[in-house]
Amino acid sequence: FLYAQVENAEIGVGFTELQYRIIVADLVIEQQLPNLDIVYTDTLLIMQDCIASFYNSNQSVVPVQYGIGMPVQCSPFTASYDNLLTGWDCQMNIRVPNALELCDIPIT
């Protein structure tokens, strides 16, 4: 599964930078424990695809004001419950333009 949650927002002059926590993980049943390395590899490849999708979409189509903070640091994890939730966790910063104009405020 892929899970994303906004954790923070920084509003600056001309931009807003949103910090997302992204998790890509899979369940590993104890009988499949020898396959743990395969799950780490597969989920890392999925995480790389997600990062590449954000990065590449900002390179050609979207104006320069948009962007993703590179590099993105990823950490592996395994959580022990009734099963082993295994995968990768990262924090990704995405910058979008913000004009901070009073004309955009809906005041009645």
C-alpha cells in the first residue's frame, strides 16, 4: 500500500512548501520471512517510481515555481504485529506558488 499524509506547511513570500510523509509497504506473513529482502526491493522500487513521477512532472509541464525538494531520503522499516509490515518511509517537500494577494481572499 501507499500512504501519504501532510505533516507540515511553510508559507513564504511567493510559495507554500508542503511536507508529506509517504509510506510504501507490504505485509509479510511469517511463513514468507525469507522473502523479506524481495519486499524491501519491490517497495523501494515503488517509492522510486513515486518520487520520479513528482520530479518529472515538474520538469517540463509545470512552471518553475513548482518543485520537489531533492534528494529525498528514504528509510526502511519492519513493524512487528500479527504480521510484518515492511517497506520504506520518506519525507518529501513539494513547493507550489502562492502569490499572497489580498484580492484572492473571499471577503463578503
